[in-house]
Amino acid sequence: MADPSNPENGPENGPETKPDAQPEGQAEQRPRRKRHFFLRIDSWIDSTLWNAGFRLAEFWEDTTIFFRRFRARGWWRILFELLGEGLTLGTAGSIVMLMLAMPAFEATQGDWRNRGNFAVTFLDRYGNVIGHRGIIHENSVPVDQLPDYFIKAVLATEDRRFFDHFGIDIFGLFRALTVNAQAGGVVQGGSTLTQQLAKNIFLSNERSIDRKIKEAFLAIWLEANLSKKEILSLYLDRTYMGGGTFGAAAAAQFYFGKSITDVNLAEAAMLAGLFKAPAKYAPHVNLPAARARANDVLTNLVQSGLMTEGQVIAARRNPASVVDRAQIESPDFFLDWAFDEVQRLATRFPQRSLIVRTTIDMGLQKATEDSIESSLMEYGERYHASQGASVMIENGGAVRAMVGGRDYGESQFNRATKALRQPGSSFKIYTYSVAMESGMTPTSTIIDAPITWGNWSPHNYENRYEGKVTLTQAIAQSINTVPVRLAKEKFGIQPIRDMAKNLGVETPIRNDKTIPIGTSEVTVLDQATAYSVFPADGMQSRRHAIAQIMSYDGKVLYDFNRDEPPAKRVLSEKANSYMTQMLTQIPIVGTGRKAALDHGIVMGGKTGTTQAYRDAWFIGFTGNYTCAVWFGNDDYTSTNNMTGGTLPAMTFKKIMDYAHQGIVLKPIPGIDNPFPVQKPQTVAAKKAQTPADNPLPPLIRPRSLSVDSTRILRDIGEKLKAAAPLAAQKVAEAK
């Protein structure tokens, strides 16, 4: 047999052939050519890389040799090293500065001058003038027409290097730091006039590093986009000057009864002195302080070289006098918010000179202001609280009072509408409202016990746990674990966020498992709006500040009742009834006992205290009004163990006791008895309250007149004061 492994053996012991077979030599050459081709490619890559590396090394060596002749030695080397490091750090710093500048420049988008296009006169709910906002075009005067000494007085006092800096005065800043360091306190500011304008137009008065950074970038932006003349003109027209006036022209008319073009040097110095602290130096409030400040302005004129002592001596000897006016209490925080609302509504019509009837009640406004101030004066130091804010809304949505801080002249930052603060337990109403909508009732029971959600373990105040409790007990005692357990085991976080939005909270709510106990920031206005849904029987509160907008020819351009849609239901009647039943127990058996109103007026509400006692709240309602009260500090420092059941609850009581005098009480939906059932007292309790020998009747404060009656009687009194004395009238008739 043939050996199949031997290639020489084939059929018939001869070589095997095929029709297309190639010669043996050609078949062997093809693989060799392929191998040679790949070897050439590999060789070319190796040689190319080697040559490139060799040439790069040669280039680097030549470059090194070339630059070696420039190598600095000794002190020069230190200098160049510092310059190199400075260039590196400068590049990195420029990138960081650009990142910081982007949020500031976002404020310049859109028509940022739009505020100056309006001239608005505001009226209260009764038609009385309460203030102005925007630029009063007939009073605004071009810079070229202003007295030269007034411009000099402003620049000498506010920004002497105004025409030399680029928006930030480096030399002035270092000078202010030096003076303040020597004085051991802040006696001189380093902000330029442009920085102050940037704050007035784009920012708030909030004291924070973030605001100062934005202010600096915006000042540079203003300098790049506006001329010095335009910046000065805007500054003189936009700055608050006290007495409810904005701009130098309006202030001259208010304080001196004359045009800004007619003021003398003494009056110009007094006006220039108002830019620093208008509430402190307003001449209609404190004329001696205003004159002393004007004297400082005259000194600044001399020291800056803009005027001589001989030129200012007459103004020193004859200080300015002001028009005799009663002090006007303008609700400035409210007017700022109302002005924003006007601009939003004014997109519906072309007019820019407007008369606006607002919803504010000046009697309630004054009572709210006095209550906030008196509480801080009496208890602020004890509780280490420096600021307060409040909003009152009448059933129907009309905002009757708004306090955004202690002193508008000191800080125009509105803590009622712009300050985002944690609401604490006052936020729990949204969780319980979801529970009521999901089929639970005030008597539904739940376990109050330690709970862990992920890596978070909330605890109750003083770490006490009650075991099985009803939802009414849980909200009245402000138990923390219950709303967390409801969210974790029943319905999650999203329904709570949706409920807050539906009830009127406009601030975005965080998507965080901690929000059931109030960690997501809101405003005082948000809380007042949401709570006012309960006395509205679950309907939208339709919170508003503007009742009507009219043109100067009397045409009604906007009417709230005519132009706004009707309220929508945001909480079912049953759920709303359950909520009011629970909330009205808090002033009786819960954490809000100090908020209970006089004369047995039924009210409901909720306290709120945040972590480390930074914020304290009380928000409550009756059938007539809803009122939110907040106390805390602008710098977020902790108070001295202040809870919502202490100062906020007591202040709420002051405000609401006044508001309910002389009015018809309305019932709270879901509450059958408009007055609480008085618990029977034991004989021992009665004896403890009054001496046995001479029991005294309970002290009942008499009701005051209604607002309308008070206004009519005040008008009659003013007319009687203006009338001629009776004796003089008889003499005149005899003659």
C-alpha cells in the first residue's frame, strides 16, 4: 500500500496534479513577500520613532543650551521663580474668578433697567396714599442740571475716587481696612458708589460673602457697560433716602418742599448725608442727628479739596431746616413686594405711570410692626434673636400686613419674602395633610418609637417616645418620628412635595427624606399662604397684594376680583376638616399654648423650631386671619433655646388679639363650636386663682372700635382741630 504520509506517493504511484495548481517556487515566494513587507513596516516605524526621539532630544538640548545663557542667578532667580508661580496661580485664579462671576452676571440678563420705567403711587385698602416706587419721571432731574455742590457733597462723602477707579477702589479698600483696624471696629466702608448701585439694582442687603462677591463683579460689569455719568445718575435716582422716598429729587421735595435744583449748600449736605443711613439721619425723624451728619459732609468737602472752609462756613452757621411733617410710617417692605407684583401684572397693559390700590391695612400693619419690635426689645437679648418677620393674610387672600425686618432704613432685605429659612415642625402640616387625603383620620394611631431611614435616625425633642399615639397627639406634641414614619411606610416624599406646592409654597422643595420634619427652606410668605388654605375650607388662598391698578386718568387697568380666576380646591373638605380639628388642639393641649387668643376666640396653628435653635416659628389662623411669625438672626447663628412656642407664639397673640377687636368673628371650617369648651375647674383651682376673702371678677378687655369707625372718628377729630375756636367765632359774628 502507498504511504499516505509521503507526498511523493499518489494515485498510481505518481505525483498528484490539479488543473489550477501553481509551480512550487511561486507558492513559496508569496508568504515570504508578506513577511518582508511587514518587516519593512516595522523597521520604518522603529527608525521613524528613533529619529523623532533623537531630533527631539537634539532640539531640547539646543533649546536648553540657548536658554542657559538667560538663566537667572542669585536674587534674579528668586524673582523669576516668584513670577512663574504668580503666573500659574494667576491663571488658576482667573478660572476660579470666572466661575464665581457667572452667577453674578446672570442677574444682568433681561431688561434690568425695567424698574426705572415705572412711576407707581400706592394706596392702602381705604384709598390713602402710603408711598411711591419706581422713578417719578416729573421729579427726576438729569445730572447736568443738579447743583454742582450737591454732586461734590455726594462724591466727597460716598466715593472720592469715583472717576478714577474701575468699580472697585483698591486704594480706598486698603484705606478703610487701615482706619477700621486702628479704630478697632467698622468706622469706614470700602464699597464704591458703583458697588452700592449694583447692590441696589441687582442684590439684597443680606450680609454674606456670596453677596459681596456678586456685588464686586456686578460693579465691574456696570463700569464696563455704563458711563460714569450714567452710573451716578442711576445712583442718585435709585437710592432709598428715608421717609418712603427713593432718589435725591423725591427726597428734596419731601424734606424741603422744593426741587433738587433749588437746594442750597446746607440742604445739599443734609441730603448727601442720608445715603449712609437714611433711617438714622432722616431729618423729619431726628433733625439734630441730620444736622450733625450734614456738618460731617461739609468737613468731607473741605478735606477732599472740593471746597474751601470759607465756602462752607455759611452752611455750618445756618444748618438746613425741613418741612414740618408728621412722621410718615410707610410700609416699605410691603411696598417693595407689591412693586414687584405690579411689574409682573403690568405686562398686560402699556402704561407705566400707575396708581395702585393695595390690600394693606395700615392699622394692622402698625400693630404688626409694633408687636415684632416690642418682642425683640423685651426678649431679643434674652433669646439672642435680632430679627423678626411676619405676614398677615385675611381669609380671601388679601395681605393685610407684612414686616420684613426691624429697620428698613438699616436693611432693605425683606425677610418675609426673600429669606429662605428652615420651617422646622411648622412644615409637618404638609405631611399630615397627605395622611388625611390618603384616608387617615385624627384618631388614627401610629407608633412613636425610634426609626432609621437609610443612614438617618431622627429623634424627638428630649429623646422621649410615647409608644402608640393618635395623629392628633403626634401633631399637638410635635413628635418627629411620626411624620417620618408616615413618609417612609405610607406614601413617600413626593406627595409631601406636591402638597406643599398645591397649598401655595412657591419655594422649590428639596427631594430629601428629611423634609417631613422641616429641613427644606421656605419663606414666611410661603407658610402664611399655605396655612391660609385651612380657614378657606381647602380652597386656594389666592394670596395677593394688589386690589386694583389704575391709570392717572382713572381707567381701571386691573382688578383682582375681575381678572383673576376663582380659587381652586387644593385640599378635600374632609381632609381640611380633619386638619383644622387637629391644629385647633395645639393652642389648648399642644406646644402653642402661649398663642391662645383672648375672649375664647378659636384658633389653630403650629409651632416650628429648627436644629440648633436657629429659627423659631408660629403660624396660626382663625376664621378671619392667618398670621405667620418668624424670629432668628441674619447670620444663621443659634438663638438662646428659643422655640416656636415662646417668642413667636407670644408675638402672634399680640398681633391677632389686636386684629380681632371690633370685628365679626367667622367660624373655622370643620369646627362646630366657634368657641372652645372651657374645662371645669376644681374648687381648689379656683381658690388658687383668687383670694378667698375678696374674689375678683375676671378681667375682660373692652372691645375697640372697628377700623372704619376709627377712621371716621379720626377724620372728625382732624376737622375739629382745624375749625376756629368757638369764642373767636362768636366775636367774629358779633362784629
